[in-house]
Amino acid sequence: MKSDSPSNPPSVLLVDDEDQILFSSATLLRRASFRNVTTVSDSREVIPLLARENVGAIVLDLFMPHVSGTDLLVDLCRDFPQIPVIVMTAAHDLETAVDCMKKGAFDYLLKPVENARFISSVTKALEIFTLKKRMALLEQHLFTGRLDHPDAFSSIVGASRKMLAVFQYCEVIAASRQPVLVTGETGTGKELIARAIHQLSGVSGRFVPVNVAGLDDTIFTDTLFGHRRGAFTGANEPRQGLIESAVDGTLFLDEIGDLSESSQVKLLRLLQEQEYYPMGSDVPKKSTARIIASTNRDVRDAVAGKTFRNDLYYRLCGHCVVLPPLRERREDIPLLVEHFLRNASHSLGKRRPSPPPELFSLLSAHAFPGNVRELEAMVFDAVARHSSGVLSLASFRDAIAREGGAVSVTKPEAAEMDSHLLRFSGRLPTLKEADALLLNEAMKRSGGNQGIAASLLGITRSALNKRLRKGG
């Protein structure tokens, strides 16, 4: 499988024996921002070219010397079924059109073709090619369970199955120029994932982040698109917008769910046309930046509530990355704690303390509404308080208590617990039996630490002691 990267994007191959048609069609596509267009006037050169170049769509004339378009169509659909073939001919014959579609043509265009119709057909053909290629790569990654570029995710600590799936998906979509929407709760690492995608993409430009939350339309426009001199009062000098700073790179729009409606319209135009207007200018500029957006909101709810444009949502969802909250990947907690212990010790100039075994039981029972960011703050606070010996649990307990001692049980876990209880000795357990079962399991998971066991059960330590004495 030929590499599909920014340095080797899939090209559009135009095959026609008339040089004037090749020139006009190629010029039209390049003006429509198709960066890689190849032309061939001799149909005998097509098959050898496909063996060495990354072609994503073919526009084929039917009537050519040497090898006819009809014969070439059969060979292409047989030997290169992943490449959509658009037949473009002057033959106004329904039978010919039907025959081409039966042979496997993606589309059938009659000359002279309207510009919009031609561009739309080529765009759809490339999208289908890219989608098929991404699906093949994704299946390959998922079945092998491998990462081709693990270094790109070095700033993101996680070895759980869910995080591995996220990493694999990011590797698959990185080379695409389609927008990416990254969703997840606060503190899950959305910007880190965006930076990893940018690094994997291999683009030559910069990664330019901007938080759009709270920006009114004027500030949003000026920040992203810039302004000309005299565009408004006080605009004594022209300003380059961030979209221009991200040329041939990545523009990361954080908290996109809070964008105002008027700003949404401007962003939609940028995504659709790859162009924008600086403030005070009526001459559009072209953008070559890839857009990655993120939000901690449920954008589908915002669309249903008419606060976020439906067309913009689907434009942003060229690819969608959903980051799991920490409570859904608890197996990563020990890795994260170790990582933050090293960072905190280095930052504070202290020796790395040893975490007590009970710490992981305590943390795994916490809901972590602030996710990884909350865990990082806990560890840094504990190391800052630490003086010597084993790390104290006190600061962690205090932090959890401030959050209301939240204990998290996911829906699958709750269903599994219900199932186990209902199968207890083949009958429904009594309250006394269930109470004893929970007490024993909590003490086992906490390593005999009553404070942690009480946290696991969602009760006070004194209440736990009372139950333990009562049960002997």
C-alpha cells in the first residue's frame, strides 16, 4: 500500500488524448485547491503510472487511440478496484453510460461538463478513496494491536485498551487533511491528542492553538483572520491572523462548543471553501491549515438545542476522536501516578517518594470529575507536603473529601455486580449476607486499610468500624 502523507497526497489522474481538455481540467482542479493533479495523453502509460504513484481518482475519456477508454476501464476496475474511475466523454448515449456503470465506473460525465459538477464528482471520488484506505489501515491496526509511531504519544500516559484504540485511530487519520473533532471531559488530554495528530501528520507548518471560549465575533474574527490597516478604530497597523500563522500546519480550536453563531458561519466557510476574509478586506485569502477542534460539551445536544449549526458539526466531524474519562480506564492510574511522581519530584527538587500500595485502591474508587488533570494536581500537592519516607495518603483523602468522596461505578460494572449478587448461592442474598460480602470485599481491596475500605463503600470510618464489630 503506497504511503498517503502530506508529502505524498493522493493525486487526481486525468486521461485524455486532447491536450486542451487536459490543460483546462487540470487548471480548474488546481484552482479548486486540488494540490496534486497528473495528466496523461497516452492511455498506454496509465497502468505503469498507477504502479508507482499514489493515485486517488481517475478521470477517463472513452475514445482514445492505442487503448480505448472502454478497455482501460475494465482493466482499472479489475486491477485497481480501490481507485474510483470517473468517465468523462462526449458520447450522449444512454446505453454507453449504463455499460460503463456496470463495468464499475464511479460516475459518468458528459462533455462539456459544468465546473461545479466536475469538481463535485472528483471531490466525492477522492473522499471514497480516502475512506476505503483509512478503513483498511484501521482494520490492520486493530487486528495487529500495534502502534507504528509510539513516540508521538510519549506525552500521553496510558496503556489501557481504550487508550490504545484512540492512539491507533489517530495514526490512521493523521495523514488526512480532513478536520478532526476531539471530544472528552475536561482534563482528558484533548490538546495533547491534537498535538500528537499534528506530529504524526508530518506537515511542515506549525501547531497553533487558540481557545475560542468566550470570544465574541469581532475578537474571534480578528484573532483567526487578522485585519487590514484601518479596518476599525485603533487598527493603525495590519495584523496577521492565527490561520496565517498555521499555514501548511494545524490550527487547533479549543472549546469550539462555545463559539457564537456568527463566528460559526465564518468557520463553516473556512472549512467549506478553504478561504477567509481578514477584517476590512473584500479579497479572500486561501488557507492551507488543517483544522482540529475540541470541546468538552456534547455537540449533538447543542445541535438539537439549535445553539450549534448542524452543517458545521458534520464538517468538523471529518474524523472524530472520543477520549475516555479516567474512571473508564482505571488500569492507567498506577502509570499516571508514577509519571506525575517523577515530574513533581523533579519540579520541586525532592527525591521521588514511594507510594503506599493502598493509594491505588483509594484512587481507583474515586470518580475523578477533573480526570487526569485532577490526578496530577493531587500528586503534586502530596509531593509538596511530603517530607520523608512513604508518601502519605492524607492529602489524597483530603482532595477526595473536597469532591464529596465521589465513588464511581460504571454501568457495566453495576450490571456485573447485580448479576453476581443474584447468582449468590443460586438465590437472592439476604441483607446480612450482602452486607458481609461487601465488607469482606472492601477490606480485601483496601489491603486491610479501614479508611480506604470506608471510602470504597461510601461510608464513614466509624460506620465501617461499627459494622465490622457487629459482624465479628
